[in-house]
Amino acid sequence: MPARSLRSRLAPYLLVGLCFALLLALFEYALQLRETLQQSRQQEMLHDQAARLRMQLESEINAAAFLATGVESYVVAREGQVNSDEVQRILALVFERGRHFRNIGIAPDNRIRWVFPLAGNEAAVGFDYTEHPQQWADVQRVMLSTRGILSGPLELVQGGRGLVYRAPIRIGGEYWGLLTTVIDADSLFALLPAPDRPDALRVALRHASGADGPGAVFYGDPALFQRDQQPLLLSLPGEADWEMAYALPAPSSSAFWMIRAGGYLLCLLLAMLAALALRLLWQRNLLRRLETLVEQRSGELADTNELLSSVLASARAFAIVAVDLNGIIQVFNAGAERMLGYPADEVVGKRPVTLFLLGDELRQRARQLAGELGRELQGDEVFTLRARQGIEEMMQLHYRHRDGRLIPVQVVVSAIRDQHGEVTGYLGIAEDISERQRNQTLKDQFISTVSHELRTPLTAISGALRLLQSGTLGEVPQAMQSMLAIAGNNSQRLGLLINDLLDIEKLMAGRMAFDLQPVSPEQVAQTVVHDLQQLAASRRVELDLRSQSASAIQVDALRLQQILTNLVGNAIKFSDAGGRVSIGFEEAGQWLRIVVQDQGPGIDPAFHERIFQRFAQADGSDQRRAQGTGLGLAICKELTEQMGGHIGFESTPGQGSLFWVEFPGCRTEG
């Protein structure tokens, strides 16, 4: 019963709707039939009018280019030896015959010397195209061409739009200069039907389509090119062809459109009445959900901003500076204020980041990156190139304090991206390393002083001990011999420490001299194995040199021997009795790698990051398994890198360690 009642209530509405749809369909069919007949009659008129417009535009532009060719012919005929007064008369004559000329000029060697009319164009005289990159690119195209090139339309400095026709002037096949003609685009386009006339032909112009797709629309409604109708091609000088789209004028407000508008309005009214209630209900529910979502997101955003503000405020040990794509500072935290002496409100949104950067360091870094990339850097790439590549590069620079003093800093620059992954700015986090550098200087001075002050007395002590042990001064009692042996061993260890200190001092100061020659790594390894054979035998460790015909490498032979002696010696010291230390060679492309592998206890992962640091030892206790200075691996790293190589290791606790050094291979003469 309720279903039947519902159908009875809906039946009148369904019937009215069905009738309305049928009448509307008949009405639309009649209108479409009338419109088809009318468009068919107008189509022929449309094509004829469009063809006339195309011919008129081609004629005007080609005429301008032809007149300019006359000036070119004059210069060629005179072989470039032209008289200024005569040139001005010819330019004036050509200008008078050019209906749409704005100005015409001649630029020998790409510098404008003559221009007509001179009034209003005085600043153009002496204009050097090579000093204006935006125009120089177009001029270079003209220089490489044998014909003139038409550019534009473009906005003119004097106002309005213009077309620029540039033609090369060649004398005897050699480029002499440039002829430039500026055509008044507004005057030219005035030949077309006014777009604001409701009864006029609608026209749009664009550059001809090429391999990159359709050209840009520079006149008229771009929507005209979206029609199925094929645009007309305008053949212009210099391969600067245009395409013209055209369409019938928009129908005027007639009874035809009034009837259609009335019918559509009626349909729209009925649809709106039917949907109004549902829409109001839907909007109410949507508004309620949006209010809840906005409240939730606002709370989250407030929490995030509060957290970010707290982080920026508390990070007083670091200068955190964010800039936009133009380099203008957008974030300047309390640490930056303290480090640089500028209050945030004085720089945020007002000053560029170059305010406290050093120009010399920027230029030096630009040269370095240009050498690596093989090209010149553009704009802010000196700092942002690595960040845009997703690489967080750590740099050591100097910031300039407001009072002028320089602050050494360590900076990490990263890109700031939006939700679409587009770069919107850059973030730099800088740490003041003044104290670290002072400490390093003091440490280096201490190392230098200690090593030099200890060397002389230690040499005397070692000599005296060897003299006593030799028996030259008399027989040494048995009880004293063991004590002399201990003293001799310790003096030898101290001597090695001093030598390591002197080496590390020279390396850090850049005073280490290298005699780089083609060297056989296998021969150096054989020497090292021979020298360490006694140490290996005393610890019952087998040395295994896997000989092969390895490529020569460009190194200092003595320094390579020092590196391998350290690596093999460490492997022996950390190997158990009965263990084996292997020395081998691996070639990968142009690199030769020397590998030293032991079967010792391996290296604690917690020590991996510090293993090549000075004075770093995995076991710092007095009872550690192997005695050493903690400088050996640091020296190996510096020697390897300063000879153009790399060093590294692999280790798993309980499974031994593998250390390697690699250098580029080279060919020996012979």
C-alpha cells in the first residue's frame, strides 16, 4: 500500500518530466536543423574572407622584409664602405615606404651604428648585442643563417608590440653585420577584424607547429585552435611561419538564441528546484565534516609550528637559515642571531644570504665545481647544486659577523620541497668550528713539539742501550740483560711513536714530499713480507703472498711500503697462533686493489667510524692485545689519499678483517 501511494504521488511528476523531455528534444532538433543550414551558407564566405586576410598579412610582412633587403643590397654593393649621411637617407627612404615600420637600424659587427628614426631611439645607437644574452641568442641564429629571421611579437620598451626582422649582411661570403627592422605589430594587426565587433570574423594567430608541438598563440582566442578546422599557414620570411585559425562570428542575440536560452533556462530551473533540497542537505553534512577536519588540521598545524619554533629556538649552538629560490632569508633562528650578530627582524624577508658569505670563497667553490662538472655554474648552483640532487654536502666556510670578523663554520645545505616534490627553497645549518680548529691547532703544535723534543734524547738513550748490550763496556750481568732488553724494546717503540708523530705532522701540514713513479705493487709486497717474516714467525703466523702479474701503479714506493708494512703488521699482531695473513691483488677497470686479510677476532662495529682517526684504538686499556700508537691507520689513510688512492676495510666480529688500498693503474715504458 505505501509503495502504491508513492507511485501515485510520483506519477504526475514523471509524466510532466517525460513530456518536457520529448518537447525539448523536438525543439532542439528543429534548432539544430536551422543552424546547420545557416552554417553551410556562411562557410563559403568564411573561407574567402580568411584567405583574403592571410594574403594581406603575408603581403604586408613580406613587403617589409623586401624593403629591408634593399638596405642590405646597398651595404653589400658598397662592400661595407658606407657614408653615414647616405645611410640615413636610404634608411629614411625605406622607412617612409614601410607602412608598419617602427624603426630600422644597421649594426656592423653586431653593434648598432645607424637607426632611423633617430628621435626616440637615441639610446639604441651603440647598442652591443653581445652584451645582452636574451637578444644575443637570436642574433647568433641570424649569423649562422643565410636568410633573415622574423621574431615576435614581443613587448617593446617604447610601448606596444613589435615584430623584429633581423637579416645578416654578408660581404664576399663573410658576415659583416646585422640589419634590424622593427615592425609595429599593433598597426599590422589592425588590418584584422576588431575582436570586439560581434559581427566580425574571429581570428587567432600562433607560431607554426613544429617538432615540439603547436606554437604559442599571440593574437586572438587560443580556443579557436581547438576546433577541428585546419588552420591556414602564413608563409613569412626567415622560416617564421604563422598559423591562422578562424571562425564564424558569435551569433547575435536573436530570436533563435532567445528561444534556445528560454528552453535551457526552463530546464535549468526545473533541475535546480529538484536538486535544491538534496544539495542543501548534502552541503550541511559536508560543512559539518569540513568543520571537524579543519579543526583537527588546525590543531595539528599549531602543534607542528610550536614544535618547530621550539626546535629553532633551542638550537642555539647552530645557525639555521632558510632562504627562498631568490636567496632571500626566510628563517633566521636564535643561533644565527647569536653567531652573526643580526636580529632576525632585520634580515628575514629583506636581506639575501650573501650578506654574510665571502665572495672569494663563493668564486673558489664555483671554480672547483665547474672543474668537476665540465661546465660553468648558473645562478645559485654554487651552493644549491648538490642539494637539488638530494645530496647533503658538508662544507667548511667562513661567515662574516656583523662587526666584520670571520667565523669558521661547517655547513650542511639541503633542499626544501613542497608536497609535489618541487624545490621551494634551501635550508642551511651551520656550526661554529672556531673552538674545534683552535683545539686541533693546539694538538698539532703539541705533537710537533713533543716529537722534536723527544727525538734527540731518545737517540742518545737508544745508542747507550745498544752500547751496553753489545758488551763493549764490559760484560753485562745476566740479571741486567733482561732489563736492558725491556728498555731497548720500549725505546724502539717510543722511536716508532715519534716517527709516526712526525709523519702525521707533515701530512696534516701538507709538507710530505712524494716521489711518484710507476711501481710494481707485487715487488713492494714481497719486500714487506720479507721484512715482517721474523715478526710473523715469532707469533707463529703464516704470511701468504698470492703472486700475480699485477699492473704498475703511480705511487711513492717507500710510502706504499710504509702503508703495507702497517697493514700487514697489524694483521700479524691481531692474528692467533697458527693463523694466516693473506696479501693479494685485484684489478677492477683502471684501478688496482691490494688486499690484506687476517683471521683475527675482527673489529667491533662501534669502532668502525673512528678506525682511521688519529690516536684511535679499539682497546684503549693498558692490557690491550696489541701495542700501538693509534696513528698507523691514520697515516695510511693520509698517505693513500695524498697519492690519489682510496683505503677501506671490511670486518665481521669473530671472522677476521680485510683491509684494502687501491690506486689507478698505469703503463710502464719499455
